[in-house]
Amino acid sequence: MKRQLILLSDMEGASGIFESNRGAVYHGSELWREVGRQCLTSDILAVCEAATECGIDEILLYDGHFAGDAEFNVILEQLPSNVRTFDTPNREFDWRRIRGQAESDPFGLITVGQHARSGEPWAYFPHTIQTPPIKAVLVNNMHIAEIGQMALSFCGTKYIANIGCNASHKEAKEISQNVACITVKNKKEGWEPSPLETYQIIKREVVEAIQTIDQKDVISISEPFDFSMELVEGYYFASPTVFPWKGNFNETVATWVSPSIEIGLELFNYVRNFIKKKS
Ligand SMILES: [Zn+2]
């Protein structure tokens, strides 16, 4: 059987990107083009090298930063030939489609370039999907941002490792307690290594995580799925009088119930449409 690794990337948690060069995450900017893309690509290449060394046949990559724009953050030409990318229009978060393009039973999941959720202390660029206006998204009382959305779309798959800002691991561990946490920068300790330094760390620790996959858990969450979204100050829900899903709105919190994670995340996109800025 083909051993397929699912790799989900974001950018704010990539090596080499700090407050001092924050423009490197602004998709389309000069700094993004000259620095940011190379930083993220370095982290992804370290994972690919480790995975290939461990006998992974294929790596399926979803490059999720600034989804909605067709241009990739990762430098595609630098990727080895056993890497394919998920195909969604303009790289949009279409979790059902993304899940459908992967094997029914992938070898495991790794998240890379990950940042912490909105509100986490000592974090580089913390946010939850889009903050403002979103303060938190909860599913069954667990605050999920990018890591949670991506990982929960792969329920039943082993969560091998999370790579990123030290503060991002909290979310990853809430999803799967035994996930390997690989840090590439630590604001609290002022540790800001270069991508060259972290390349070896990522490679070594990913190899170790893959070799100890027996100790990793499959991602799971129990039904039913109660979602809620809270807004930061200055924003409100202009709630419609009729909506076709089971849920509720008040001024700053929307709730909805879903029979599956995929549908719940799709409803999240509908609910988002009712966010308005206070004048
Ligand atoms: Zn991002």
C-alpha cells in the first residue's frame, strides 16, 4: 500500500519570520516574495526529506496561508517529485474536497508553519482564522483555529507532528495529546533561529516522530458537533431572520449544530457572512 503523508502548511509560524520582518507573511509583498516564501519552503523541505528517508511514498500538501488567492506560498519548483498539492480553486479551504483528494487511510498528518490562536500569550502573529473580526471558534468547547480546522478534517488519521511557533502547540495538543511538537521560534525565550538552523531540528524531530508513530493517536472528536463563533469588540452579527441551519445568533456570538465536522466548517463560512463592523 502507498504510504501517503498529509502535510498542511500555514505561514505565520514558519522559521525565520518574526515581528522584525513581519511583512514576510503579507502575501504578494516584496518581503513575502524574497524572504517569506523561502522560509516556509525550507521548513516544508525539511519535512519532505525526513518523510522520504522514513519510507513515505507520497506527500500531499495543502498550502493554506492566504487561501482564496491562487498563488502558492511554497516555491513549487523546489519541491521534490514525490510531493503533490491539493487542488481547490484558488487554494480555498474546501475541507470536504481536500479530504476527498487524499487516500482513505493516509499514513499520518503533519502541520507546519503554524501560529497560535487568538489570545495566546507569547505568540508570533496569533489569530483565529481572521482576527479581527473573529475572537474564537469553538467546537464542543475546544477553541479551534487553523490547526484545529485542518486536523479535524482528517479525523481517523494519526496526528504525527506540529511544527511552528512554540505557542501553537497548545492547540495541536488539545486535538491530539501525543502529537510531536517541533518548535522553530519561541517569543517568550527570545529564541529566533534562522531557517538554516531549524532545518536540521525539523528533519531530526520529524524522523523521530515518524519512527514512533505507534505512540501517536488518531484524531477523533465525539458527536454531536456544537460550534460557536465569538467576535472581537467593534463587530456584530447582523443576523438574518431565517437561516436554514440549526443554530442561533446574538450580537457577538453565533452558534450552530452540525452532524459532521465538514458540514460544520462549511456553515462557519455562511455564518461569517453576517459579520458587520460597528460604525
Ligand atoms: Zn496564515
